[in-house]
Amino acid sequence: MSSALIGIDAYLVDVEVDIAHGLPSLSTVGLAEGAVRESKERVKAAIKNSGYDFPSDRITINLAPADVKKEGSGFDLPIAIGILAAMGFLAPESCAGYLFMGELALDGLLRPVKGVLPIAVGARDKDLKGIFLPEENAPEAAVVEGVNVYPVRSLSEVVEALLGISVPNLYFHTPYQEDEGDDRGLDLKEVMGQENAKRALEVCAAGGHNLIMVGPPGSGKTMMARRLVTVLPPLTFDESIETSKVYSVMGLMPKGAGLITIRPFRSPHHTISNAGLIGGGSNPKPGEVSLAHNGILFLDELPEFQRNVLEVLRQPLESGEVNISRASVRVTYPARFVLVAAMNPCPCGYRGDETRECLCSHAEIERYRSRISGPLMDRIDIHLEVPAVKYRDLTVSRHGASSGDIRGRVLAARKIQEARFKGSGTHTNGGMRNREIKRFCEIDRDSSLLLEKAMERFGLSARAYSRILKVSRTIADLDGSASIAVPHIAEAIQYRALDRKAYP
């Protein structure tokens, strides 16, 4: 038995080997792709160089189920074991109940493969005896409790274990521990000035709200975005498993790590394609939105992205997942992330700057901003103006709140939301639907009057109304308030700078 992947889910594959009289050949059937078809040369050399005989007969290998594509080099080990069993060198019953996975080098050593974490989950669900896999993949598989993981270095080591000559080592399950803090060496206290912006980042982190920052070059937009991840709550075990599955499928797990334990921060370049951002290919792979699952997707210079690329963000922002359909397969990847974007106020970047003159015409500015569609802006809760940093802010010795201080307040607000949405499928205030907004965002008469005046004065749209209510709910949670008050509404109104009639 071996395993293959559809999206981030594994399914069992039976590797069947038949040896018959005829001209020497080795053929693989069962929709084998690329590296699987090439495995015959690696397997043949590995068996011979491990000191075993290779049959000079007609060998047929079937990968069942035969109507699903198989790809990757992980079938090398089960094919080699199957050939040795078909020769009678191994008893077929000695292989029963075990799953084999690994790429063979020509000398019989094993190399690591991708997608081990979801494969280990699949093996546990099928109540298999255990998994034989490359030593480097063992930490990743061992995080799944309830499945025996046997790390091996070579084909001969597997054969000796199945023959009973040696006892395979068992890699013990390591209990998950939440990280108490982010170890990337970043801290929001390093940001000089910009206290209003840092407060908005706190609200963004507390409620899981999407955020866009607008300001001139050098105002600290990217610096703050990179430090936002340091104030987010630690990954829970379930979140870590979900995120790690995506990284495992892509072969991006850190060496020696069993799980992704800190929230991802992905920052693709503005030249990225549709498939690079959302995922795709003939055999669909995850894109940047899925690699940012349970973390942050940062899009710097947002208007420089191709419009059709930005439009594909609308579905994952709404549903928290990506569905990719091809003629032969349909896969779903998780994509629940906080979108953080940054842009200049105009093409030259200095509109509204006190020290530099803007040279852009009104038509150029409108054309620049129109690259971002209304439906995409509709999914961004917080619009934040980030002015240039003044000299006195750069030279002041006093630092603002650290990431640790802000993270404490964020955690307290998240606990309130966890109790509020328990069992509903919603995780944060930023993900509230209309029904939940009506239920949890009731406001008193004074707050209603303030919001009505703001909408009339600034020309706020209907979509801005629900965004203001969601953000004000988060601000109230940060204050520990059960109800939304006038100060909460007033602060939330400030975070709508890009509404077309309100922004100059």
C-alpha cells in the first residue's frame, strides 16, 4: 500500500506487481504521471545496488485505483517492495497493513518526499499498522497521533525489517505546543510614530479584518505589515495541521519541523499570475492565498497587480477556500487569511504630502485608483491613511507599545469572539455575515445618529455601513464592552478613508 494526494487530502493506492514470462520489461499502468513513469530506472538500479536480484522477466505494475492520476517520486519504495514480494523474496503478508512512501536513489538510499502530513492523517484514518518513510519526513508524520511512524534510510533497511532480521525504529509522537511568541525578531515598537496606524493594526488583528494602507513612499506601510503577524494569536493545533498540510503538499515544510507553528506571512510580487496567486496547473497546486491560510497575505503596491489577478481574490475572501476545477479533477484548498494591502495615494506617491509636490493629474489619479474594483474594496473593512513620518517622531527616544503588549489585548478580544461565535462556523468579527451583524452589532440611539450623520456627510456607501458596524464591534471587544458605544462608532468611521466620496 502507498498513498497519493488530491488537493491536501490523501487516498490509499494499491501497488500491484505481476511478474510473467516474456521479454524483459517494466511497465507502469494506472494513470502514472512524470516522475512515477520514470521510477522504473531508479527502482531497478536501487534493487541491484542494494544487493538483491532483479528479475529478467516481464514486470507489470498497476497503481489502483487506475482512474485517478498519480504523480511524484514517492511510489519508488512501494514498487521496489512489491517487486521483491512478487519474486518471493518477501512474504506478501509481511507487507500487509503497512504503508510505504519514499523516493529511491540509485544506490538504494531513501530521499524525502512531499505531502507526508496528509498521508499520515489518511493512514491513521484507515487504522493501518504504520508507515515506512524516509528519515527526513519522520518529524512531519509523527505529529499525527495514532499512527506508527518507522523512519528508514535505505531500501535494505526496510527489507530487513520486513524479514524480521532487524526491528525498525519507532519515531515517537511529539505533543503540540503553542508558540508563546513570534520568533521572527520583529516588533511593532520599532515603528517610530504612526500611533494611529498601529492602533488600526491592533483592531485588524483583534477582529481578523482585512486592511488597506494608503500613504506616500517611506511612510512605513511595509514595515508595519510585516510586524502585524507578531500580534496575532498563536496557531491552535487544528489551525497548525491545516496550514502544515498545504506546506507539506508543496514541499515547503522547514527542515526538521513537524508542523508550521507560527502564522504564515506571504508577500507575492505584483507580477504574479492568476495560478500563482490562487493556485492551479494541470494537476492543481495551492497558490499564495492557500500558503497564507491562517496567516497574512500582504499585497504591496496593490494597484500594480493585474486587475484580473486581483479579481480572483473575491471568492476566497468571501468563502475562506479555493475551488479549482479541471477536466479530470476538482480540488479544494483552504484559504482563510487576513488581507493586508498597501498603495500610494497617486501614481507619483506624493498626493497630500507636505514636503513634496504631486505632479499627477486628476485623470491619472482616478485611473490609478480604478485598478482596484469596487467588489474587492467591498471586502476590505479598514481603510487607513498613513502619512509621512515627521522628523521629531524619528528622533524621539520613547517607544510605543510592544508587540507583546498589543498581543495581550488582541488575545483578550479573540477570547470574547470565540465565546460569541462558538459552534457557528464564524471565527472572528471580520467574518460576520449579515445575520450575525444584526444580532451582535446593535447600537443605541446616539450611536445610530452619529452613523447616520457620517454617512450623509461623507457619502458613505451601504457597504461601508456593515463594515463600520463590524469594526466597531471589535473596538468594543478591545475595550471589554458588551455594547457598542459612540466612541467605538466614531473610531470605526475614521477607518473608511478610501470610500470614493470621502477620499479627496
